[in-house]
Amino acid sequence: MAKKEAYKLQAVDSIERLPLSEQVYITLKQAILRGDLQPTEKLNEVKIAEQLKVSATPVREAFRKLAKDNLVVIVPWKGVTVKGDTPEEIVALYQCREVMEGLGARLCAERATEEQIEELKTLAIEMHSIEDARERVEVNSRFHSMISTFSGNDSVVDYLADFRERVNRDMYISSFNSGRTRECDDEHDHIIQAIENHDGEAAEAAMRLHIRNAFVFKKATAEIAERAKEAKTEL
């Protein structure tokens, strides 16, 4: 196995008002959610401390916070690895997401004002022209969050916010795939059309199809990665 020279991390600033441990935590969390640190990747405390030019203490504290966020797994005497979702967790996440985002789209179609619908249309059009994957994820996340907000149901907003970061990690993967990106644009357009028509049933159906397609892509990507891992192990 090739030796990892350096982690893909942004530098921390000791002059910042935030404690170093918080800066390290934010840096590592962003790297995990962006996919710069991949699931099952081992995190070396010493190397990360050297790369970020901090002591080992803030790195250890950051690891503990990331473990509470369910983003890393700490195994005594074995180290820290980036947590990957199990197949069961992936299914459960997308089942809940499909139902709740579908409900959010239905309510949005029934309740959104013309001004709010124009905001959604503008954001969807903006996404069509974005080529940078990271920028696309940010706008895509805003699009989905905006629909849940315009639903007028605080429970929907809170529930979806709880796993938005986990979903964003999947969005990074799909945003690097041009085929899935084009499909997402088309699916967003269908959702917007139903919302603009104030057709709650059609909006829910379009959103649920969008989430199911995202799950199919996520599952296929995970299977390809697993086969590649097995092939590498056999070498």
C-alpha cells in the first residue's frame, strides 16, 4: 500500500480567537464532509499535528468531538479512523430522508409564496451553470434546505437539519460525477415545476424520486469502492 504523504487539510491559525482544538475540529470535520478524508481512512494523530503545526493535545480533543458527531471511530490501542456508514445505516438514512423531504416538498408547493418560488427557481438555474463541485454542494444544500424552510413546518426543518451534513458528504461524491450532476439538475427542475404549479402531490413524488435516485447512486458508488478495496487487498 502506498504511503500517505500528507492529509488534505487546511491550515489552522493560532491567532484566531477560537481555541486550537476547535480549529482542528472544524478543519478535520470539513475535510471529512468534503470527502478529502475518506471513510475507513486512518487518522494519524502525530502526522496531523505536524501538518497543522499544533501539539497533539488539540488533535486528540478534536478526535473526541468528531467521535461524538459520529464522524470518526476511536478504538483504544488501534487508533482513529473516518467512519463510513454501514449498508443498514445508509438504507435507514435514505428511507427517512425520502419521506421527510417528500413531505417538505409537498408542503412547500402548498404554502410557498410567489417570491419564495422565484428564489428557488433562481437557485436551481444557478446550479445549472456551476462546474466547481464544492460550490455546487453548497448551493445544492441551500436548495434542499430552502424547500424544507418554505414548507412552514418546523419539525421537517429540524429533522432534515440533523442529518444535512451527512447528506452533504454524499453530495460531494455525486457532484464529481457529471452524469449524476445532469440528472440532479433535471430532477430539481421537475420539483420546481410542481412547486410552481402548487401541486403538492406531484412535488412530493418528484422529490421522493430524486432521493431514491440519490440512494441508488450512493449504493452503486459504495459497491464499486468496496470491489476496488477487495481487489487491492488481493494484490
